[in-house]
Amino acid sequence: MSAAGTADTTFDVAHPPRTYDDTTFAIGVRVPNCIQVSLAYDDDLWFIDPVTGSRAHWHRSLFGRYRVDEYGPRRLWNEIHQAHQWWSTHGRPRPDDWLITATADSTTIELPEVATAVAG
């Protein structure tokens, strides 16, 4: 199966400096139905949407540039990259900055305005 799209990026999604948990939490909130998978025999990462069958394969590199191959109807890498940019421009909130409300019918995750007003 050939890739539906290929992109080059400098975004090291596997090792953002000192903010890995903060970044991955925000990406998880902003990119629904996306699962990150790393395989034991491979340093690359896969992002998979089991609902649409879309996938993004991020290829590790030692040279500061990475290749991403995307498959399926959804452009997961574009969404991941946009979520990272959103997180950065909204003050790089930590997981405990978010407000999570769970009821019997639904779960909502929001970033209160206090956290979004923080300069990053």
C-alpha cells in the first residue's frame, strides 16, 4: 500500500524537550480517536485512527529532519502538528491545568481560561 501523502518535518514527536507528557496529553485531547503505537523492533512511531483506518508513520532520523507517511482519509500528522502548535501558543499547559468532567453520559476536557491566558 502506498502512502496517501508524505511530509518532511523537524518536529521530533518522540522527544520534545522536557515536555513529553504535557505535549502528548494536549495532542490526545486535540486529536480524537488517535492512538500512538511504538513497536518493540522499530524506533519509528505510528499514529492510528481505528475508526477511519487512517495512519501516520513518523520515521526517526538522527539528522533533525523526519519523514511522515500518511495513509487513509484523515491527515493525522497535520492534526498532530496543529495540536502541538495550539498547545505551544496556549502557554504549554500541563495535564493538571485541564478541567476534566465525567458524568454517566459524557466526559468533557477543557482548558480553563486561566491556563490559556498564561504566556508561554
